[in-house]
Amino acid sequence: MTIFIPIAVAVVLIYLATWIPTLRTYRRHWEYGNKMPGPPAHPIFGNLKPIIGLSTEDLPFLFKKWAEEQRDKGHSIMRVIMKGVVYVWPLNGKAAAAIIDSTTETNKGDDYRFFSPWLGGGLLLEGFGERWKSHRRMLTPAFHFAKLDGYFERCALDIICEAAMGIKIDAQLNHDHKYLQAVEGFNKIGVLVSFNPHLKNPFIFWALGYKAQYDDYLNTLKSLSEKVIEERRAAHESGEVEMETSKRMMNFLDLMLSMEESNQLTSEDIRQEVDTFMFAGHDTTTSSTSWACWNLAHHQDIQEKVYQEMLEVFGEDTSSDITLEALGKLNYCDRVLKESKRIIAPVPALQRKLTNDLVMDRFLPDEVAKRHPYDFMPFLAGPRNCIGQKFAQLNEKVMLSHIIRNFRLEPRLGYNETKPCLEVVTKPSKGIPVRLIRRN
């Protein structure tokens, strides 16, 4: 018994010693956080108290309220502290430029680790090193405008799968497709973990049943992409599908399979990039187009102008082909889509984790009359901007053109009755309840 006591004391002291680096970091973050403008924070819990218990549809209003308070005080950034971590939100493009233009501070935030078993080393999550640069350079030809030509009659996930992967899944007819359900479920758990720090404890995460859901969704997501890759690989090997000789004309998956043959990419590299493209390519575009329809339904005069422009460009025959050249003439429609993204961003937040101290334009109000180019970044900017932004913009124009040319949209609820939810991709709390009235 006399031996047990000193051993127990030693174990406790060793355990407490392991917390010293964490406590030092906690203290350092608190000192820095107190020097920055933001809502009043508790010394231990930070700003967590008003956040806990809020639904994802209520979170945007809280963050907007905090941001407006700081802007009214003349601040260009806002800090929010949660569990010892300082989150700094730039409130204008000038403040954002310090991090966006940096070629060193490009690492993703800790919340992205949740997606690592799924998206792994794909372009979205991979650190800004030589591997990321190499993959970005190799995959850039896959996002040429020509990739969308010939697939203009399909919707987001079907476009992604057929134009980029060479497969059909008919997600428009199969609303309960397991992949769609898995993406939505996986993202919802990710948001819960982000705003409920106790769920980052592996035991609590397992005990509350989230681990089983997580594993089930992950298996579904990875299984579909592995099946897509294997079927395409088999089609090439059997001669059923011939590989394009030009990299510019190859679809996304064929381009990567050709790189696998030359040992530039591994099978796991391909799986990660396919998952990244299928997730980032369809969910964001779907959200953006849906919110555009919602905004147009509530602004009949703007919708009419969009329709009249489409009549001028395409003519009155709604069965006429939509071409890349014609899409380039939809200037008013393009501005409407940008304005819709400004009002409700398809991706509500992004993270960067600093590796070095960074000085930002902290307390001075923005005195520049001309709007900074980074005041509006629907596809981010800088070295880690969205590789598929041109593809996505064409995709949105195509879908909106088919809808507005054939139907007039009317809302079935008040504008604020369906709310943007602060999730990985901004989803409407009550869907997009609109009535489609055929024009002819």
C-alpha cells in the first residue's frame, strides 16, 4: 500500500504534465484574443455559451449580428474564441487579403480533419506542399470548358458523374440515392462536431452513436467512388471505351487513370481526388442554383429580365440547344448568379490554420472607397482558389437556363421562412418551396 501511493501520485503528476503545452497554448490564445475585437468572451469557455444549443439555421444570424456590431465600431476583423481556439473572421476584402494572398499560411483548419478519412490527400484537404502543387498542375486540364459541352441537359451530380467520370447514376430520378444521403449525413455530423467540442472526444462520439453513423456514411461514400473507378478502368481494359489521346479532351477520371499507368498517381490518390470532385462539384453547385431560384421567385421583376435575356439569346424555342457561345452572352444572368451568391454564400465558411504569427489590418476602418477584389470571393482566391470555378459557373447557367426558359417561379413561403443553415454547404432549412408555372 505504501508503494502504491507514490506510484499513483507520480502517474497523476505525469498526466498533469502532459497538459502543460495545452495550457500554455490556451493562455497564449487568450492573450492574443483579448487584443482583437469581438463579442465578450469567457476566460475558459470563450464565446461557446451563446452558440451551444443553436440549430444550424440560427447560427448564421448570430455570427452576422456579431459581425455587424464590430463593423459598426469600425473594425475590419472579428475574433471568436471556442475552447481555447481563436477564430479570426475578416470583415472585408482588405483584411482577408493578408491570409488569402499568403503562400505560406495555406494550411486548412483543424475542423477539416473530420473529412480526412473520406477526402484524404485530395486537393481540398491536402497541405500546400509539393504534392498538392503537383496534383493541381496535373488535374488542371480536366477543367477545360469543353468538358461540359454535350452534357447540358443534366443536373449537378449527373453532370459531374457523366462529364467528369464517364458514368451515369440518374440522381434526378433516384432521389433517395445512397450517395446523396451519405453526403448530407456525413456533413451534418461534421458540423455537430465543429460546434460541440465534447463530440471531439472519441469515447463520447462513440457512446452517443455518431461513430456508427460516421462509419456507415464513410463506407457508402468510398464504396461508390471505388466502384466508379473500377468500372471505368475495366471499360478501358476491355476496349469498351477508348482513351482520348489529348489530355485536354480526357474527362477527369480518364486523365487520372492515364497518370496511374505512368505511375504519377496511385489508386488511393485517384479515389481521394474522385471523392473530392464529386463532393465539392455537385453539392455546392446544387446549393448555389437552388438559392438563385429562391431569390428569383421572390423578385419577379429580376426573374422577368433574366427570362427576356434568355429569349434574346436562345429564341422562343425552349428545345433549342444551349451552347458555350450562347452561355457567354448571358451577362445579366451572370450578374444575378453573383448577387445571389453574395446574399447567401453556397459555402458559408472556410478555415486556415496559421503556422506563423500573422499581422492583419486589425482596428482601422476600411477607408478605401473602391471595393477590394476580395470583398466577394464565392470561389475563394489566391493560390488555393477553386480549381473547378469555371466549370461550376457554366453548370449553374445551364441549369438556370433550362428552368427559367420553361417555367416561371413563384414562392410558396415568405422569403425568411426558409433559412440558410450554417453547414459545410449552405442548405435551406425548409428546402426551396417554389411553384413552377409552365410558360407555354
